[in-house]
Amino acid sequence: MKIIGVIPARFQSTRLPGKPLADICGKPMIWWVYQQAIKAKGFDKIYVATDDERIAKVCESYHIDYVMTGTDTPNHIHRIWEVTEKIDSDYYVSINGDEPLISPENIESVMKTLTFASPGLPFFGSVYRELTDPAETIDTANVKIVLDKDGRCLYQSRLPIPSTKGSLNFRYKKAIGIECFNKLALDFFVKTPMGQLETIEDIDHLRFIENGVPIYYQKIESESLSVDTKNDLEKVRSILGGKLNNE
């Protein structure tokens, strides 16, 4: 079974343009993510998927394999699909390109969802962590998920779900950007138009759920920080700088 890792890295970002190349302790952020990804077991190869020659040149300078994708690619799932048109594999694991603190063990965890894969059917597996901070729970940037007893996703929302009217004995679950697809799932996504729920919630995963394609989740313990703002970048610099000073 062949599994490749893909790190989507687009140059444009509304809040932090060019963030894959942001300097962190003397190395670009994409280098840090790649270093964590190659520590994960189970991959045949790992590629950066980028739409920008500046990122491609940096990848070349650090001997990182990359695939060029379109500049008008609408989202990261579509970008992974573009990789499938150039590189054959049984499964493709998407790894967030803006999480330089990502744990190799957490990347590996997504492969546990492959127990739910069936030959000839679209497959999508991902990971989640439980939320403990109320601020994170109400933050609409965090996608909350509801699962059945087998880890199959029932719904996703930017609002806190489910309601705790009947009980407070519950921890909200946040979807994490480590995702495993087969090509059938990616083909399905790019050929299927956005549905009503996806449009309302602005969550691309709902395209699968609205059309009866299951998403299976594996729990992880994660304190990783995605770099979305300058403040996030400074936090990551401080954390990694401290680790380097202690080595």
C-alpha cells in the first residue's frame, strides 16, 4: 500500500501573506513543517504542493520534493486532488503547512482511520482533539464536529455543537488539519458542486457529508499551533527558539 504525504502551501493568505516562507529561527516555516512530517512513519514520500515559484525555489534549496499546482485552486482539498493527477498513490495524507509544531505521532494517527476504508469506495479519514478552552470553543475559526460511536462524523459546524441542554458531561471536538483521502474521494469532491450546508457553514468537508460520503475521525492529543496571524508567528518563534536554546 502506497501512502504519500502532501503539505499544501499557497503563498497568498489574507491575514499573513507569504507565511510558508516566514522566518522561524533562521529557517522558513515550510522547512519546519517538512522536518516534522518526514519523522512520521508510514509514508513512501512527502511533497509540498505549492502555487508559487518563490516557495518552489525554497523547496529546491532545501532538497524538498514539491509539486506545482494551480494559482486559482479554490481550497486545499482541490490542491491535493491536483497532486493525484500527477502522482499515483493509494492514499494521500494532507498535512497543514502552517503548523511547524505539528507532532509526527499525530500525523501517523490519521492512518488508523484506514481500518474503515473499503475497496472501490471514496475514503476520507481525519483527526480531532477535545477542546478545553471556552474561547476556542466559541471561536468560529475552529470547526466543531459531532461523531457517532464508531468515529463517523455526523455533522460539522463553526458553532459549538451539540447543545448541552440535557447534560454538561461533554467535551467539544475540534477537527484538526491532518486528513487522509483516496483518489475516489478527491475525484468526488472536485466533481461535486457545493451544497447548501457547505455554503452556509463555509466548511468544505460538508460536501462529503451532504452527499453521504462518510468521514471517520481518530482522537489525538495535540497542542499544535496553526500560524494564522503575526501573533501566532511570534509564539511559534518563541517556542522553537526555546527548544533550540535547550539543545
